[in-house]
Amino acid sequence: MAKDRSRGKERNRKGKAQSTEDIKSRRKARNQAAAAAPKKEKRSLREYFKGVKLEMKKVVWPTKKELGSYTVVVLVACAFFALAFFVIDTGFLAVLERLLGISM
């Protein structure tokens, strides 16, 4: 905020004049609100890992059959995209070789 010395007021970002009391009362209200906010408790490392263990018990793990099918889907998708990128890259290379007259 820029201080306007001729009037004893400060200007906010929009250029509006504010009295010093207005600014002080806003700061006081903001500080009181921050002090009233609940503070987080510090938790020990043991409590953290207890929470992790509790959450891990809630996880629904896939069966062997599901895991096998998911693995096959991932491998097929990877092979498909590898082949697709290879074909696209080879096509671009062929087009550039013809346009620029380069032979490799």
C-alpha cells in the first residue's frame, strides 16, 4: 500500500484511500481468526504407520485371475502403442526422405 502523506491515509491496491484505523482493525480481526483456528496435533511416526496399516486393510486387492487379466491388458496396450508409434515414425521418415531427397 502506498502512503498518502497529505491526508494521513493509505491507499489499497485499487487506489481507494483507507484510514489507519481501518487497516489496524482488519489486521486485528485477521490475527484473531488465525488464533481461533484449530491447530493440528503433531503425530508420532508410530501413529502414522498405524494409520497406514489401517488404510491398507481397507484396500480391495485383485484376485490372481484379475491380476493376470490386467497384466495381459497392459502388455497388449503397450505392444499396440509401440507398434503404432513405430509405424507413424517410419511414415514420417519416409515422407521427409522423399521431400528432402535424403537416403539413409
